[in-house]
Amino acid sequence: MAKKKRNEDQFAEREAHKYEHPIPSREYILDNLDDRGHPATFRQIAEDLDLTAPDEKEALRRRLLAMVRDGQLHQNRRGAYGLVAKMELMPGFVIGHKDGYGFVTPDDESDDLFISARQMRSVFHGDKVLARVSGIDQRGRREGMIVEVIEHNTHQIVGRFFTESGISFVQPSNTRISNDILIPPEDKGSAKSGQMVVIEITRQPTSAMRPLGKVIEILGEHMAPGMEIDVAIRNHELPTEWPKGVLSEAEQYSPEVPESDLKGRLDLREFPFVTIDGEDAKDFDDAVYCEPRPKGGWTLYVAIADVSHYVKKESTLDREALNRGNSVYFPGRVIPMLPEVLSNELCSLNPKVNRLTMVCEMTISPNGKITRYKFHEGVIKSHARLTYNQVYAMVAQNDAELQSLYRELLPHLTELFTIFHVLRKERERRGAIDFDLPETKIVFGSGRKIEKIVPLQRNDAHRVIEECMLCANISAAKFLIKNEAPGLYRIHQGPSPEKLEDLRKFLSGIGLKLPGKEEPTPKDYASLLKAIEKRPDAHVVQTVLLRSLSQAIYSHENVGHFGLAYEAYTHFTSPIRRYPDLLVHRGIRRILRRQHTPGEEDPRLAKMGEHCSMTERRADEATREAVDWLKCEFMLDKVGEEFDGVISAATSFGIFVELKDIYVEGLVHISALRSDYYQFDPTKHALIGERTGMRYRLGDQLRVRVVRVDLDERKIDFMLADDLEELDLPPKKKRKAKKDKKKKKHE
């Protein structure tokens, strides 16, 4: 084969800028191997590229290893490098399943490959691998075979330590990792059987050997208060420790705003701004004030903490804030995005003190349209720290005592409620989708044990603030677009054709129809939600409608927000706890100070959007895991008790039931249903008996008994109360079950 000429490398100039001693680019190496037509050894590639100097050969060796790690090349058993695409291999990440099997999600975004439980023993969830299609299963899914692990991404695991028959091992708390990790005697430290520990992986799993680990931290006893959060933090690798540089940078700030920082700002300290939040809130992002206009309509001011004044671009604080992406809210504990001196003090809009803000001033017409908006770098002094319940009691319930206490603020609060009702009508006219799904709150008793789980009560004061924030966010998005400035948008796309087809089939089965044509609008969804308000299965239909939509994400490209029916939307109102809001503030400040060039682009925004979307999902998953643990702990002493519930999901392996008034979900496995063979109908969201025709459908109400609670796997198993007679129980337990059932009937 003729040697390649290095001057033919079209990326040579790029490489020369990046490296002092450049070698051929990755693209050029791939072209060379493609021309060769078969894998080549390191020596052959070096000869082809005319690399003879020792430093050039070393650079080539490192580049080839990096290309293998990134899934561009594969090194076969003979040591030769070949093109992954030519070898019918695809790089991707392993996604584990709690039942032992898994999937490989290919980098090329093609359909996932199903990976058997046997193959999953040689990898961990999150590993990057090379896989090939090995066949198609009976369900039409592509089956895959893992050829090689490119990159091991699991190096620490949190789990429960056990010693049985002299053998020590750790059972991971992350249910996506099905491998137990063996712990050699010399690496168990002082860990005792049953304790929760953190281990370092000392030997990765292979097809022939189980993984080994070393105990590096003992978290404590399995049921210790707060353990669920410690475990979730480590399972999802949430950053909790502040780097030294961040702390030293934060220590430069005091809780008071110096007078020098007020210069050049719009002084709004005499305006009666107030913060309205929950009783347990500690950081106050936003303050609001509203006044009527002489000729009708209102001027609405939304003042947001000016975090960008303190957290400078590329500072140590900024890098850590981006790393965290957002604050994470667990029951009774918060992992903040910014150190407390900023989040709870200097940036927080605490009452009666000067605070720097970014202010959105909006003119609202009598029919609820934003006709004008302006942004200011301002300074305010919040006149009161109010709660939702206080404001609602004052304005909506005419609480005389509160009205007297806040008599100077009452007229302005009343105006906020007036403008809220107008904005809600505009929201309905626009066709925004308004899901009203219940949220819950865990109430702790002594020793951090759950006392009860209660629904979060929302009143119109919550909705007042929600509408004000929506107005500010949409104005921020319009401001960026108008000035052709880069920024992160909050985007939400409509349903995919597949999900839309499933939704229409489900609705048809219960006598409903989604308005609109092939591509429904938000108004079509809103119209259907309005129509089902009084139906007993309204909650179920809302759930199915919600599942048909995609998840909202952050993106540097604006494609609109389907759910809110906005052509452009962003997050501006919570920079203390969300990094995208901080970026939007910086963009607005550059416009106000005339420091931006219309049409300029920020090449980092695309990756920042992906990262912030990831940290948001990570926080949601970690919080959900901790809550699931707490709910399981709450149900431990309720095994054997019966509850009323509603089917919250139907799957091929059973039905999930949410208990009424307790808001805890568990599974009735398909094997525990009445004697029949059941088939899952995904379009009807139901399990249907082949012989009896018995249906278990999303939204059906039934009575269940708690039969098992597994805290380690965060699973609760139910059985239908009517099926207890079919249980293969010892005679004594069966008599007790019948007695309890009879007693309940008489009650």
C-alpha cells in the first residue's frame, strides 16, 4: 500500500494549533484504515503515515488508544486496529435493569440492544462497550452481544455489607447493578454484617470473574435516620463537598450588600416588594409587586436575586455551580447549588435588607397580555417575607388579624390576585395544558421516622406566584430573541407519532377523543382536560395524557414549549438553585450593558444545556429513590394490613396500585392474580384474562393487602384482598386472614 502524504490531511492546520508536535488527525487515520480495507497493527499504521520519530510514535500510540476508548476503533486479539463500523460493531452505554438483564444504548441513537442477564454479569450499569447485533427475539427486539468493554465507569458503589459462611460481599443499593461485589478479608475493614458501606472497585467484572471491592467508608446501620439520603447521594454521584477554592471564594462575601454595589442601579427600595414562599423555604429567589395603571391594566414587577453579580463567569464558584447544575431537594435536606453564604444570605431576598436584583418590569393589558417589558439591574428591599397560606388567608379568606398586621401591603396583594385571574383567563385562551396531579409531602416524627404522608395543598396564592414567574420567563426569552443574544431555552416538544397513536387508541377505548387533526395543539390537550374534569377517571386520563408528552429539557436552540403553549420560553426566576437561570441573567446583563454583538454564538451552550438537563434528571431520580426508601420504611410495620387503592400503572408483569390517602405504590405481580393467563394490552393500559376476560385497567379501584416490603430493593408487594383464599398459607395464617376479612366486612 502506498504511503499517505501528510499534507493531504485536511485537518492538519487544526492539529498544528492544538499540539506542539502534531501528528495526523483522527479523521486521517480513519481514512487510512478505510483505504487499507482490513485491520492494521500499530507498526503498519505508523509506516503508512510515515511516522518515524520516537515522540511521533508515542503520540500515535496514545491517539489510537483514545480512539479505541471513544469507540472509533477496535483492537482485535492479534493487536490490530480496525474500523468499528466495518466490523459491524457499535459503541454504546450499558443500561442495567433491576431484574438482571440490560440494554446497550448505541451512540448512533439506533434502537437499543437487549443484553441477557448472563452477559450483564461481565459489566456494570454505565459502562461503555462495543456490541454487535446477535439476533432478533420473539418480541422483535434486537438482541446484542457485548464484544468488549471500552471504558469502566463504575469505580465506587454504595451497598449493604454481608458476611455469610465466611464470605464477605456487598449487595449494591443501586438496583440497576445486579452483581454482588466480593470483599476479600483484608479489605473489609471494620464493617459489620448488615451495615451500609461505600466500596472501591478493585477488580472489574469479567465473563470469568466476579468483581472485587474494598470498603472505604462505613455509612452506618441499615435503618439509621437519614441513611436513605446518604445512599441516594452516592448512588447518583451528587456533589456534596465544596472544593477549597469555592469556600475561600465564598468567604470573601458578607451577608450585607456594600453601598458601592448600589451605584448605577435602578433604586426600587421604596416599592413594596414582598416574597411569597412556603413555610419551610430558606432561600428567596423572587419578590413581586403589582400596581394598576391609570388607563387600565397593570405594571407587574418581578425582581429576581442577582446571582450573576457575585458568581462571575469561569470563577471557581461558577465552575462548581455548573458541575452541580441545580440544588437537590430531599425530604428534610437540601444540597444547594451555591454555598450558604450566597444561597441563604447575600443573594436571598430576605426582608428589610438591601438586595441586588435583576428586575423584569412588565405592562399587562386588561385582558392579560404582556404589551411591554423592560429589564433593569436594580436594588430592592423586601417589605415582608410572606407565606402562601398567609397571603391566601388575607386576600381570599379575609383573615382580619393578618389584614391588620399587613394593612399597608394588602392593597398591592389584592392587585396581585386581580391580575392573576386575568392572566389565568389568558392562559386558558392560549390553550396551555394545566395538569392538576397531586403532590405529596413526608411528615417526620421523632427520630426521623415517617409520621404520615400528606397531599400538598395548593391554593390561589401558589398560582399567583406561578403566573408572575411565567410572565417574567416568557419576557426573558423574548428579550434574548429580540436582541439576537445566545441563551438556554426551556423547550418541550409535543407527542411523537407513536405515543400519539397509543394515546388515541386508549381514549377511544373509554369513549373519548383527542380534538385536533394529525398533530394536536396544546389547546386540544387543554380542551380534553376540561372535558374530563368531573369524570371519576379524570386522574387516570390526566396521567396517560402526561405520559404521551416528552420531557422538558434545556437547549440553546429554541423550538418552543408545547405544554405552556409558548413559542419561546426560558428559566429566569431561580438563579440561586438553577444554573440555566444564571446563564440567562448573564445574557440579559450583556445586552443591558451593550456588551454583546447581535447574532453572536456561544459554542459552550449546547453542552451546557445537555449537562443541565442531565443534572435535573439526576436530581429527580435521586430524590425519587430516597422517597421510595422512606415509603418502604413507612410500610414495614403494615405487612398484613388491607387498604383501598387505585391502579396507577398496568404492565406486562403486573399492576401497580397506589394506596388511597397514603400515596404509597406497590406491585400486584401477574402471578398473584386470579387463576388465569393474563395478556397485557398497552393501548388499553390493562391486563386482560384469557379465560375469564377479567380486566385490570389503569384507574380501577380495588382493595389490596400488603404481603411483603423489601427495603433494600425499595419494593412493596400487594395481593388482591379477594384473592386471599387462594393463597397457599399455613392453616393458622389462612384462618387469621379470613377472620380479618370478615371483621373488615362488618366494620
